[in-house]
Amino acid sequence: MFYPLLEKQIKMFNKEKPFFLKNKRGQIGKTITWVVATVIIIMILVVSIFIATSYLGGSKKADFSKQTDILASKSFFAYLLTENTEGDTVYEQLRDEENLNDFNGNLALNIFEEFYRKDYPYTIWLVIYSKPHDIITNTFFPKPPICGRGISEEIELKENKYILLTLTPTC
């Protein structure tokens, strides 16, 4: 019963060429196809990396010296998106009026003084200014930071008008 199967196996091993070298042309064809495809993919990657670094990345440099506080930054953006009773956001009010009014000034005092006074005891300053540094003073945050390096977040209100939040931990 098992004899015909055994006979086939003996014939396979007694031939001049081993069975695993049969149809070698098919193996070579597939191998060459994959080698060529891999070389083409690598060349495309090298060219795209070269273009990205030379053409697009020439002027883009990361500034790791700037300190950031993600929670303060998110609070600042949330503050600017807060709506008053008429449905206007603080950002729209500041863009139109170009100064802090009772609503957005007191709201800024409540948010930044209450939440950040412990972490930034020296100065919390929120001001609207135009470049080159024409500062519009306000009664809510009158004291500019004099010394120390702090965290600042700046957003453009309109052309050459910006709102700046500065948090200074030490002097």
C-alpha cells in the first residue's frame, strides 16, 4: 500500500538533479522582479527625501529655545473663543474694538489670575499691540514684564494688530 509512494521518493533522490533545483528559471524571474521593484522604490524614496530637505526644508528650522505651556496656550485660545451674551467671541470683540472692554477684560483677569498666579507669580500680562511695538495699554493688565524670560503666546487680530499673553515665572 505504501510501496508506490516510497518508490516515487526513491526515484526523486536518485536522479542527477535534486528536486528543489527543478524550475529554477521561475524562481530567478520572480527574484529579479522583486529586486528591480525594491530598487525603484528606494530610488523614489531617496529622490523625495532629497527634494524635501533641499527645496522645502531650507528655511524651516525648529526653535527649541522657546518655552511653551500647553495648558496656558489652550486656555488662551479658549478665552478667545468665549462668546458674550450677543454671541460675539472675544476674538471678534478685540479685533473690532482693539482694546479690552469690561466683559473680556474681567474674563481674562478671572481666567489668568485665578489659574496661573501660582505658576507665574511675577507677571501675567495681556496686551494688544501693533508692530513696531505700539502698545495699547489697558487697565486690566497695566504692568509689562520687566525682567525674566517667560512664556508668550501671540495671535494676529488683523493686519499689524496682535494680542499678546506673557506669563513670567521669575524675575
